[in-house]
Amino acid sequence: MSSLRGTDRQGDAVIEKIFVSFRVGDTEDAAVAIDQKLCRRFGAENVFRSSRAMHGGAVFPAVLEEKAAGCAVMLVVIGERWLVENHGGRRIDKPDDWVRREIELALEHDRQVIPVLTGDRQRLGQSDDLPTSIIGLLKRQYVRFHYRSAERDLKHIVDEVQHHVTERGVPVPGPTNPVLLTSLGATRRSADVRLGAAEISGRYFGDSIIFRPSLFASQVRGTISYNLGMRFRRLDVTAGILDDAAEPDQIGYFRIITDGAVRSQVTAEHGRPQQLNIDVTDVLSLQLEAHRPGTTAHPMMAGVMAAGGRSNKLPELAWGDPVVYP
């Protein structure tokens, strides 16, 4: 996996791109869920959460200071006990409080800081009486993370982080180590769908998914399904009409369905394939579906059409070399 590390706008410092700040005794579970989601999207090496990313022997203050000062985005996870009294005083008021210090460093170095309010925690305000060094936190637009809407909230958090990382001119990592989708073993496929080599618009694809009935279509739509098991981040595939199609003027419709919902739908023509790059982060099941409009649906009718010299508009479609990336 390529790294999110790079040069920031203010100098040559190597920076850690995403920092998850949380308080022990307040929001550990929420921080873990957010961290796991970010790691699946950006890679674990590009996300810093102290409990996971710091190993035995690490110099605690120095590592935290480096990561907090050098992040592109800091998520400050805030729950009901974030300002709780501790041994006679609020932890946030103590200059050596590490949560406070992390935020101070990020603000001092003009990093993007996003408060994440968990559960029913209210927005920080003047009544919270924050130390002057982190009063800037009050002006930052917050996002929410609630157990009732956890999946939606996590997706929103990832989208916000990606926006800010990209805005700072830092390239979001592209996935590496591709895995051929066909190597995973289909959980289900139509009778007329087979695996093999295909040529699409002059390119050779050695591990393709081909929908090409020979005499009549057993099913109008050719489908194949795979269990991704939330193990991959992206799907890349070329969808198009086979170069050696007997009827090259046909149009093919291709759909990608993830966990029962249509994620993408495109139309391809002979010599004009479609390149698809689909985010499949957290997807359990993937289905590829292709069809040609007007295909004769009934075998008996297909025989009648063939006998009369008329086309059954049989599909000659292929998904060229579909690959998924961890």
C-alpha cells in the first residue's frame, strides 16, 4: 500500500496524516471504531491512535508530540466524560494533560482539527470553559458518532477526513496487491456465465467474466456473485462488448451491486468499453450483472426467431480482468 506520508505546505517535515485523539475513561470504544474504519480506508500505517500505533519501547511524549504536530487531520473524540473532574480538578485544565497537549500542538501547527461528538454529547461552548490554548476548538465544525447511526456516521467521518487530506494536497493512497476477483470463487453464477480470456477494444484480458450464450439465453441477465467479507477496499474492472462479437452493434448494460444495493450502472458499446473503479470498503457481498436489451427470453421463441433468420439479440459481453484490492 502506498503511504500517505509526504511533505506538508509549511516545510519538509514528514507528517502522519490522520490522528485520532481520545480520552481514556471517556470514548475508547468510539475511538476504536473510528480508527478501524479509517484504517480500512486509508491503511493502518496512515492512521495514528496511541493504543494501537505505539509499540513497546516507544518514547511516549516524543512520539505523541511528533504525530500531533505533524498530522494533516486530527479527530478529537469527545464524550460525556471528556471534561470530568479527576482528583480534585478537571484533567483538561492541567498543562500536562495529554489530550490537551495533542490539541494544542495540532492547533499551533495549523492542522485541521475536527471534534467528533459521541452519543448525546452536546457541542462544546463557552460554558465548558476550555483552556485558552485550545479555545479554538469551539470554532471548529463538529461531526457526530452515535451508536444508533454508527455506519452512516462512520462513512461521513471518512468522507470528511478524505476531503481535508485531499484539500491539503496530500494524495490519498491507492490500493496495492491486487487480487483477481475470479480467484475468490463465485458463490453463485448464471448458467451462461463463464470464466476465461476475452478481448475488449483491442486489449487482452486473461481472467475475465464472460456472458455469451451460444444458442439461446438461459437467463436474460447474466450474474455472478462473490463474498468479499469486508476484506477489500476497491474493485477495478473493464466492462465491454467482446471484440469478436457476431453482432458488434449491440449495447451492453452492466451493474455492480454491493450488499443488495446498486453501486454503479454503465452502458458500453462495441469499441467503447467502460472502466469502473468502485469503493468496496466494508462490502460483504458483490454481484456483477450484465445484459443486452431485447434478448429473447423464452427458448421456444428463440428457436422460432432463429428459424426465421431473425436475431435473438444474444449478449456478447465481458467483465475484463476484475481485480479487488485489500
